[in-house]
Amino acid sequence: MTIHLDDLAAYGWNPFFSAQLDPDDFSKAVAVRVIAVHRNALEVAGPDLAKKVPPYFSDENGNPDNATVGDWLLLDPDTLHPFQRLQRKSLFQRRAAGTQNKSQLIAANIDTLFIVTSCNQDFNIARLERYLVMAREADVTPVVTITKADQVDNAQDYVQAAAKLSPGLLVEALNARDPKCIEHLAPWCAKGQTVAMIGSSGVGKSTLINTLSGTRKITTQGIREDDAKGRHTTSGRTLYRLPGGGWIIDTPGMRELQLTDVKAGIETVFADILDLQGQCKFNDCQHEAEPGCAVLAALEKGDLEAERYKRWKKLATEEALNTSTQSERRNRDRAFGKTIKTAIKNKRR
Ligand SMILES: Nc1nc2c(ncn2[C@@H]2O[C@H](COP(=O)(O)OP(=O)(O)O)[C@@H](O)[C@H]2O)c(=O)[nH]1
Ligand SMILES: [Mg+2]
Ligand SMILES: [Zn+2]
């Protein structure tokens, strides 16, 4: 079997994945991308191949593994059974609540995150910052996509407000129903590029997928969001192929994400505050009332906006709290595990 890398590239394959294989691996495996996740199966696709495979499998060393939408899998060429998942370039995941230290995989190997909001009451700087933190943490390029520009006279005001959030931040205002947005968003939707979308319900994510793909594949809210069983029509995780060769996915599960383990993301989005912190007199400065606090000095001078400082404080506190709660839980579980082991040992004795 010969694999043409150019054909694979149409599915998002790039040198990052090639580097994980030896040249002769290509004759021993079929590389496919997970394009949809169902309860009992993964839908995978590659050049000349589209099929369902089990959602859980063992890698060649017998270790259990599972995959999410966007992942690359190697299939046995004879059985077409998955035996290896390739290392991910990026990953969105969320920590499951509860006592198990398990995370739910949301989407892998995403290049760009469209942070979707609209020119109306949905527009919220704190929420945009939250999503920016997630994008930065996952190593995915954010593009703030502001829909319903056709509904207001001052779309540029929204663009400017968003652009201020981070130097060089990409911001696009558009009408999600207008095919012109294909051109606007083309740089991120080119061949082999993968885009994920995040944003409140009703901002136009499904509309955008439909416009970009030139079809009415997805039910939008104007029609009906829920199907007969009351399930969200957009809750299934599927990568849609765009005519320009890109791939796009709506990620409903990410909206309510608690910020956990996103310290690096916060530090990137609030790099200015991180810089200031480094200049505080005390290493453990809380930036409340300490002498020699560079953060407070910047606030006073007007170099740091009070609102931005408040938003940073809120996110950083939430992150620290969730992350420590998680590690406390882990410790507790570990301690509990030890108790059981000791009990079993004692019993054997
Ligand atoms: N005028 C206008 N309406 C839009 C735009 N984007 C979305 N809509 C409408 O807003 C409603 C919600 O859109 P939908 O795509 O279902 O939002 P989702 O929940 O984010 O998937 C639908 O009635 C769309 O037609 C836009 O840019 N301009
Ligand atoms: Mg939708
Ligand atoms: Zn300080």
C-alpha cells in the first residue's frame, strides 16, 4: 500500500505527524483522521477510506487508549483496526468533575479557534478573555469572530474593543449569513487547516458552518435547535469539510469549561501583568497593599486598566482554586488508595 502524503494533507496531515513515523511505517499502517465521535464508535476518514472503528482500543504495547475528534490513528492494513494514536499537536480537554482524575477529550489537532461572539448583548470582554486563555493554553491560534455586523452601524467599535485585548490579536467582523465571510475567513480555512468554534448559543456558529460549507447541513436556531428527543442538534462532535479544503467543528462542550490547569494560558493573555509581577518587591506579593508593588503602581499611573486588573484577578483566583481543588482531590484519592492497599496487606498477613 502506498500512501500519498499530499492526499493525507487534505485531511490535515503535516510534517508534525510524518516526524512520528519511519518511512516504512507507511506500508505497515493506514493513517486516518477521526472526523466524528459517536457513543459507540469513531468515524475515521482518509484518502479512499471512510469507516467506523471502536472508540477504545489498545496500542501496540497493549495500553488502553482512546481518541477524540481530530485525532490521527494508525489502522492495521489487514483488519483496519486502530493500533496507535499519533501524538497530538494541540488538545482541548476538560477535567471531569468528581473524584476520578479523568479528563474528557474535546478535540485534537486544532489549528485555529474561532471565538464567536456577536455585535449585541452577547459581546462580553471577560468572556472573550476566558476563551483566549483556553486557546493559548491549548496552543491554538485564536481569531475573534464577531457576527451580526449587519445588525449594527458600529461593528468597528466591537472590533476595536476586542483587538485591544492582546497585541496582534486577529479580529474579524462579519455577517455569518453572507457568503462573503468565506473570503474573510479563508486564511484559516485553507486545505488541511482545522478550525474549532466556541461561543454562546445563538451567536451564529451553525450559521457560519453552513455559510462556509455552502450548504444547510446544520440546523440553526432560527429553525430549531433541539430535535424531537430534546437533544441539542449541534452536540454531536463532527469535523465538517469545507470546500476550500479546511475542516471545521463546533465544540459545545467547551462553553461551560471551568478554568483548570490554564496557568500558562492566563500568563500569555495577561503577559503585561506577569511582567509587572516580576517587578514587585516581594516574591509572594498579592498586589493588595504591599510596598513596592509594581502592579499597584501601574494601576495608579494608569498604565494598567483597573477593569483589566479585576478580570485578571478573577480568572487567576478561579484557576488557582479549581486547580488546587483538583490536586487535593487527587491527593485524597491517593491517600485512600494507600489505605486500601495497607488494609489488603494487613489482611493477607
Ligand atoms: N443577521 C444576522 N443573523 C445571524 C448572523 N449570525 C447568525 N444569525 C442568526 O442568529 C440565529 C442563531 O444562529 P445559530 O447559527 O443557530 O447560532 P449558534 O447557536 O451559535 O449555532 C439564527 O437565526 C441565525 O440566522 C449574522 O451574522 N447576521
Ligand atoms: Mg448551533
Ligand atoms: Zn505586587
